[in-house]
Amino acid sequence: MKARVHVMLKAGVLDPQGEAVRHALGAMGFAGVQGVRQGKVIELDLAEGTTEADVTRMCEKLLANTVIESYTVEMS
Amino acid sequence: MRAAVVVFPGSNCDRDLAVAFERAGADVTMVWHKDSELPEGIDIVGIPGGFSYGDYLRCGAIAANSPICKSVATHAGRGGYVMGICNGFQVLTETGLLPGALLRNAGLKYICKTVGLKVETSASDFTAGYNAGETIDIPIAHHDGNYFADADTIAMLEGEDRIAFTYTDNPNGAQADIAGILSQNRRVLGMMPHPERAADAGHGGTDGVALFRALAGALATA
């Protein structure tokens, strides 16, 4: 089984990399991009029986820094 | 003063920090990240600058979960002194020993230059060698030094006089110009600038010396 964890900077935390991407898109002629937020996706290959609660603990302890980041977990 | 300097894979200021402690009169032991115990009788643990574990995942995140950091947290919990510089500051926020987090510099660039710091408080064993309000010149060298914390945390740090240093000309977007902060018991310091790189005339500056001397003075009698 697999889990996919999305980690994003929380709303209100400045994302200068996302801002740079937005500027670049504008400079390339892509009109109408009002905001860009850049995050990361972490894919976990898990042993059978690993639960979403286990993955949530992994997020809380290591995969995300909850001071600045939020996360979502997709199990598949 | 007995000091331990933690060495992670990717640390690169560990020897500079050890020399700065030694010059102040400390007996220094280097401690490897896989060690699970600090040596007996350590007064202060130094967490040096560099790129622990290649900055993978987030700066300091993997180091914060290394075996040695558990005993650093225990040491701090017993009232022991800890000083994290640059990547060491990032490690201390990731362990939760200090509040907040260090984000990518607002200008996105890695910055390596000497900056002016205002000493915000002399009420700590790290900063007692300076006068509050004094300006000192200390180098920075970081890509992720933009201090972030929520408004309540910033207000708490200000209210409890826990901001140790601020930038005179904010280089990285840090909230409230914060360059370094103290723990509630004032025995854990995290700072982005490198006082160990301003501790010898050959460095081009010696404004960091007073920090190490003040520590040695405070911990000599401990």
C-alpha cells in the first residue's frame, strides 16, 4: 500500500519561491496567474496494515513542520 | 566550562565553533550525531552551522530527530546550556527547544556577508558581555534564515525579553528583524549569524569574542 502526503506552507506564511514562479509565468506571457504556492509531495511505500493514523504521526513528527506547514494524507 | 560540539554529516562550522570555545577557555569534546549520550559533566552543547543531512526535507529536520538530539533535549530540560548557530538554530526550532521556524530568505538568495546586529538584551549568559542597544558586526551565511513565528509568539518573545539580537538592516525578511532568540530559562540561544566567525583578528572582526567569554565566565563557576 502507498500513502501520498502533500505538504504546503500554511496560508499567511510568505512563499517567496511561489512568488518567483508567479513572476516568471507573468514574464513569459501567461496572463492571469494571480498566485502560486509551492509545496511538496512525499510518497510512502508502506507495509500492509500501516494505518492513516500512523502516517499522520509521521507527518506530525517529521514530514511537516506544523509551525509553518499544513499537510494532507491520501492512502491508496 | 565543558563544551560539547555536535557533528552531523554536513556540519561545516563545527571546528570553528570548537576553536571559539577553546579560545574562551573551554574544554571541548566533539560528539557524533549517532552517539546517544552526551559526555558526563557537559555545561554547554554547541550545535554548529552547516548543512546537516544535506538540508534534506527541511533544514535541521532530520538532525532534530537524530539520536544525539534526544540527549541534547534532555540536557536542556535539566537546565543545561545549548547554543545553536545558523543550521544549529534551525535544528533547535525543529526540536521545539526554541519557538518558530526559519523560512527561505525573502529575496530567495543565499546571503554571505557581515551584518550589523543590535544586542537587544544583555540579560543572558550569552549576551552579558555586551551592552543592550550596542551594535556589533557578525557574519551571516544562510539561505533559510527568515525567522517566522505567529504574532502571539513574537509578542511573547518581546514581552519576555527573549529576543537576543536583531538585524540593523534586515537581510532576509525575518519577522521583527529577529536574528537570535533565547529560551524561557535564557539558557538556550539560537541565532542565524556566526559569532564563531568573528572570534579571531584573522577573521576580519572579533565582535563574537565577548559572547564566548561571557559564557566561559558564567559557566566557570557552575
